[in-house]
Amino acid sequence: MRGVIMHGPGDVRVEDRTDPVIQEPTDAIIRVTAACICGSDLWPYRGAEDPQWPIPMGHEYVGVVEEIGADVSTLKPGDFVVGSFFASDNTCEICRAGYQSRCVHATGLDGTQAEYARIPFADGTLVTVPGQPDERQVRGLLAASDVLGTGWFAAVAAEAGPGKTVAVVGDGAVGLLGVLAARELGAERIIAFSRHADRQALARSFGATHIVEERGDAGVAEVKELTGGLGAHSVVEAVGTQESMMQAIRSTRAGGHVGYVGVSHDVELPGLELFFSGVHLHGGPAPVRRFLPDLVELIMHDRIDPGTVFDLSLPIEQAAEGYRAMDERRATKVLLTF
Amino acid sequence: MRGVIMHGPGDVRVEDRTDPVIQEPTDAIIRVTAACICGSDLWPYRGAEDPQWPIPMGHEYVGVVEEIGADVSTLKPGDFVVGSFFASDNTCEICRAGYQSRCVHATGLDGTQAEYARIPFADGTLVTVPGQPDERQVRGLLAASDVLGTGWFAAVAAEAGPGKTVAVVGDGAVGLLGVLAARELGAERIIAFSRHADRQALARSFGATHIVEERGDAGVAEVKELTGGLGAHSVVEAVGTQESMMQAIRSTRAGGHVGYVGVSHDVELPGLELFFSGVHLHGGPAPVRRFLPDLVELIMHDRIDPGTVFDLSLPIEQAAEGYRAMDERRATKVLLTF
């Protein structure tokens, strides 16, 4: 099969890979019908992470079940499925508490930017989509697989809800879908930090009521100005840098909630400032699986249309161009077709 | 009046101070009937903070209202009252959300280790005690003023409750009363970290079901051992050092809650580890005022007896010896009498 491999920073190639096979009786093999490039794929691309090269890329996917292991009971070949970026049994104590990304059996995936993928703990990991999604719904489901699920978790972690003012740091796909999640959760006002006209427009389409172009302490000052000097009730952090984390914490009122999902590279949180901020801080790798059933339902009933975050669609053979476009911020989110 | 002044690290003196007077119509003057020395008073005592010397000491108190300003409506001279270490209006949006320690008018107190004290925003800050407390209840109310209220907040922030395993880092008065709070909140198991026999005994009397003597990663390993490898649901952090914070975070399962109330000196939280821990982190200066009415009721009905944390009682003229005893860990908590 064909699949995307990163050989080092900036070096993305599409190559022949061995077709995956069932290894455990709880596995399923799926034919990937669409995949995408994640903001987090840019960390190794930019040299901010140094993994064991080469690495098969991709952890977002929708597809059709091809084959199931002997112990898989909830899926059958032909089912249209969506999963998230961690395989999880969905039965352990941590999963049952809603933290499937930290399942005691949590395991990553072997690169879903490929024609086929092996999904461990298939019963726990995959969610069957009722019926046959149309093209728009496929895009939505693919978004649910990671960026929507992650933005949703961040908004939940930030306790977005009725009567709340929610601020969102980061105008990438996750941040933008954090805006959508905050709207769906009933937030009264949603402030999106963004200085890019196209992303501002998308943020507004997802429910942002205010746009703040300033960053850092100047951005914080604008949020304070909009909230009677107090700060937002809820802040979604979807970048993962020192500046973005401090902007998020400082934009939050005492007793408010920061939901952070940007992978925190080179971040050191100063203890005294955090202490006196009095905020709640919660985040980490999003337990997307917790939200997938509800998200699938919202998407299949056309209640939400998160797939509009994909602004570039490329055949998998052109994956390298997709990485370049996201790296250079020419694209917010790239969909790969097969 | 007589009052305690710290002139520099280790230099505590009892001196004549000017009697406080009403400055604002929302003030009250109280005659302090008991005060105490706080673990946080040891930070400047040990040179870990460098305030503008000299500083009047003390922020925990119970007493009798002597005089009220023109706008005070809920108190009258002769009322027995308890307050906490921040004055707060209890009417602003932040107070109404339960974060009185971050009231938009929050202000510290001018040293309550003294015969009299001026309490700003008296209606918001002070809680009237019904009837006349006996000596044991006075000790309990004095504990409620800070250490109990703080331990209680930490246990609430850690979401201690039925079915939960709660671990408590720190066997000072706040940590010990965090144990009591976890018990009152219905925790199933309570693990106290302590290597001092007297404090272990007190922890058990407050509801600890397990004692762990190891610290750091060895202590974390014992908590994991007791929790099927997962970690505690809830962890109270009541020390405020890098080691104690990391011990608390690492003792918590993914999706669990850390409630931290130790003033975080020289703490830098590593972003990536915090991210992948998946814990909830909440803490800061405890909004003791939120809990005071309930705590007063529990104490006046003899449902809890937090005053047993006081293991040394001294007349105010011997305050310096009280500081030494706490600094040298000869005393857990020192009560000052007048």
C-alpha cells in the first residue's frame, strides 16, 4: 500500500508500505477513505521533536472495516467507522472515567496517512457511523477524529457553557473547532484570538462573537476590557507555547477554567503566578473517544459542519505539498484523499 | 495595644502598636480573643520571602466586635465573629462565584496577632458565630479561619468525595485538615504522606486510612501500588515546593484532580509532563469565606473538632517562641492567647 513517511524535519515522502495485518484478536484492519495532516505533525516537521526516524505519519482517519480479529464483536466488514488518535479498550477504569487517551492499554497508531491501517482494540477505539455519510459528512467525521474532538474536549475542560464568556487562544483547526464547541455548549460570548482574515471569518462562522487581534499581554488586556476587568470564565488554549499558555492563564478570571490542548513544548509554568491566578487548569491529549458518539450524531444529522476547516484537499501522493502548505500557513487543515 | 511584628528573618518581637480605628464606613474593629501562627508566616521567617520590613504579623483570628462603621449592617458590637485572611466584599461577581480570596476589593489584614484588628468590608468578611463558643469550639473556629478553610478548599478543589481515593501531600496543619475535609466530603480511602509519628496519629484521628512515609517518586510508587497502578483520584497538595507539587501531580491518575494550596515558591511546572499527566489542577489562596458558614455550623454542633491541630498554646508575649517551635517543627500549629 501507499503511505506517508517522514524521514526527518521537512522530509515527507509517499512510499510503498507493507499492508497491515491482524496481529491481535482485538484488531481490525480498515481501508482508509480519507485522512489528514495534523498541526501536531508539524512539530517533528519543524524539528521541534526528535523521534526515531523514519516515522509513518497520520493519526486521523475515517474508513471502511476490511477485516476483524476473532474477538471483535461490535464491528463487521463494510462498516463505515471513525476513530481517534489513540487506540483504547474503552472498558478500563480510566476509559470509563472518560479519559480514553490515557487508557491503561492506550497505544498510538502506525500511521493512518496510508491506504490501510491496523486499529488495535477495535471495539473500544472505533465508532460505527450509521448509514453512508455524504462527502460533507465525511469531512465532518474526519474532523471529529482529532481536531473537532480535541477542540470539544478543550471547551469542556474550560467549562464553556450558558452565560459564560469563552476566549480561544489559537486559530488553527483545533482552536477554530473549540469555538464551534463553545457555541454548541451554549456559551454566551466567544472571543477568538486571530490576526488572519480567513481564520477570523471561519471563527465567526463557527460562532465567535468577538475577534481580538492582539497577542500576549495586549491580547489579555482586550479580554479584560470585554469582561469588566475580570477576564473570561473559560479559555481554550490550542497552541502549546509558553506565550500561548500564559496568554490563556492571564485571560482567565480567578476561579475560571483553562482547557489546554496545545502540546506544551518548552513550557514552564511559573508556580507563584499560577497559584495567585486561582484558575482551574485541565488538558492534555484529548480523550476524543469520549465525545465521538455524540459528534457522529451531530454530524450525521447535519447539526454541525466542522469539515469546513479543511481548506485544502490533496491526493495522498501530494502529501509533501500538504505539509508545506500547513507549515507555511497557506492552509489551515489539509485533507488527504485516496 | 500589643502586637507581633517581624523585623526580618527570624526576628519576631511583641511591641506596642497603635490601636486600629475605623477608616471606612464598611470597617469593623474587633477585639481578638485568639490568633495563631500560620505555616505561611514561616516563609518570611525563613527568608524565603523578602517583604518590606517590618511587617505586622497574623491573618487568622476570632474575636468580638467592638465597633462598626456606619455602613455595616449585619454585625453589632458584642458579636462573636470569625473571618479569614482576606477581606472581601462578598457581593462582587468573583465573590459570588465562590472566590472571595480574589474579590475585586480583596485586601489583606494589618496583622491579627494583636489585641485588636481592623477588618475591612466587615459585612462581607466576617461570619457571626451563633451563641458563645466554648474553649474547644474557639480553637475549631480559629482553625476554620485559615488552616481548616484552606484544607477544605484543597479537598474540594481535588474533588474529594464518595468512592474516591484521596492522597494528601503535606502533614502540616493544612494537610492534616485536608484529611479531615476529605473524610467529611465522603472519601473512601485517604492516604496521608507523613514520616512523623505525632502527625501520623493526628492524620489517623482525622480520617486517614493509609500512611505513606516515602516521599518523591518512592511515595508516588506507594500510592500507585495502593490504587491498582492508576494513582489517586484526588490529591491535596499543602506544601508548595517543586518536589511536593511533582509528587502531587504524579500521584494523581489521568483525569484526576490536584487541589494545591501550598504557596508555590520556586515552583516551575514542566509543560509536557503536566500535559501528558492529564490531571486537573486547581488551587491558590483559598476562598475560605466560601466555606466559613458551613464550617462554623459543623464546629458549633461539635460535628468536627479541627482545633486539635493546635499542639502549643502561648500567651501573645511569647510569640517569638511560638515561631521558633513551628520553624523547628516542635509544634504543628501554635495558638496565641490574650
